[in-house]
Amino acid sequence: MNDNRINPLIITGRVNAKALELLDAHPDGLRWTDLLREIKQSDASLHPKTVNGCIWKLVEKFPDKVYKPSKGLLRLVKYQ
């Protein structure tokens, strides 16, 4: 996904890019804990609180791409 809001040179940019990539691979969406686990597994050098904070703000930062169809579930708008 090409998005000028994601800077791959900074940690939060890498986390956001990975989160959007994982959500794109799961059209039915991912539960918060599953997304957190998969991002942590993809890069062990990421601090857990950084990953948690990025996931927390996904809907706020990318309202045109991510939504919550139910509590704890994140999904891409294109699969709505």
C-alpha cells in the first residue's frame, strides 16, 4: 500500500505498514490481539508498547482505510 502518511524510515511507519499489510491479507479482519502478535513476530526488535500504540491509533490515523466492525476487530474499508 502506497500512502504518504507512512514513513518506512521510522518505527511507527514500519508498524503501520505491517499492520495494513496484514489486514489486507485477512479480508475478514483481525482481532486486536492477533494483529499485535503477528506484528511482534514479524520484527522482534519492535517495542511492544510501540506496536500497541500504533494499532490503537490505526482507525484514527487511517479512517479511510481501517474500521472496526465490532469491538476488538479491525478490518480494511475495502472489504466492508
